[in-house]
Amino acid sequence: MIVEIPDGNEFSKLRLTDVLYSPNVGYTLVSIGWLDDDGFMATFGKKKCIIHGPDGKKIGEVARTARMVYRIEHDEDAVNAAEEFLTLKQFHRRMGHIAIPTARQLMRDKLVTSIQLKYTPSNKVFFCKSCVHAKATRKEILKKQEGEHATVFGGEVHSDLWGKCTPESLGGKSYWETFINDKSCLTHLYFLQTKDEAPDAYKKYEAWVNMQMDKKIKILNLDRGGEYQG
């Protein structure tokens, strides 16, 4: 159930739960005790009742009538046309992940119809995973290598370990390791059963460089994936 509480020339909407429906009663009674249990605060003075939310933000005020009761006056033809109640987080997503202040402003200016927002404290923040991924930045991938290539074979070698691949190879291998020579881009590929075979693969490649090219590997570039850590 939604109750509209006046706040100046505007109305704040307060959703009430666990209400008792009595069709023969022409007005709505709101329990201050229930509001207190939900963290709201009400202060009385100067012929009006001021209600604040759990975050301390003023929600609205109710004037005292001549019969010494606090009552909200509504137009007789006022109709609650809302079809759906959404949390601020749900409305944020529904509107294409707009900024929270913008979402509040849309509702405050009544630019969105058929939707009412559930009360959300102004100091409550929520985490939107989609917004984090969408706004994340990364460095541009260069189209060509910066700096000079190695001048001799084995002067610099780039290595990486890949896997675990599914399905396994016919020989039961689940991983593969590459060694790319920086000077010529000549690539060697070794299939491995387990990750801890990576050091042995490097020894085989190093022996090949020594025997076939009569060179020694000076620099080995890794991605710090821990392939060669015991």
C-alpha cells in the first residue's frame, strides 16, 4: 500500500506493509509505532507532524486539523495509477543503468508513469556489476611492436602456457606451451599432460637452440603465471 505524504508542493510516496484492509473505512490510519520499528522518526510541534526516513532525510509533513488529528488531504478524483513497484536498483537497470541522481530526478519530476519507487534511504549505495564492467577501461592494444627486435636468434624468447584444453589430445595432453623467438618469430609448440612439465619443455627447447642454432637463450619473457615455480 502506498501513502502520499506532502512535502511542500510535492508528495513523497511511502510504502506500507502488513496493512489491514477495511473497505468500510474512508480513510487510512498509519501507526507511528510501526514506523518507529522500521527506523522512521516522527516529531510533533507547531501543529504539524514531520516524518524522517531511517537515513534522517525528511520525507514529508502532515498538518494538524481543527479536530486535533493529523490528516493528509487528497483530491477526491486523485487516482493511484501506478502499475508496478520497483526498488531504486531495479529502476536504475530498467532505465538502461542511468545515474542514480538522474533516476531520482525522473521520478521527482514525474517524467516516468506507471511506476512507483519503493522507499530507499539516500545514503544507501548498491553495487551494479554491469556498470562496473561497462565503465572499465583498458590500455589500447598496439598494432605493432614498440622497440627493436632481438638481433640474434635466442636473444629474446617469449613463452606462454595454455590450457587446460577440452577435450584432450589423442595422446592425453591437456596443456601446451609455446616458445616464440623474437628475432624470427619462429614458434615451437610442446604438448604437456600437466602444468608441472613446463620446465622440462623449456629444457628441450633450450637444447634445440644450442644444438641446431648454436646459440644460447639470453632473455626469456614470461607472463608470471607460475609455470616455472616449484
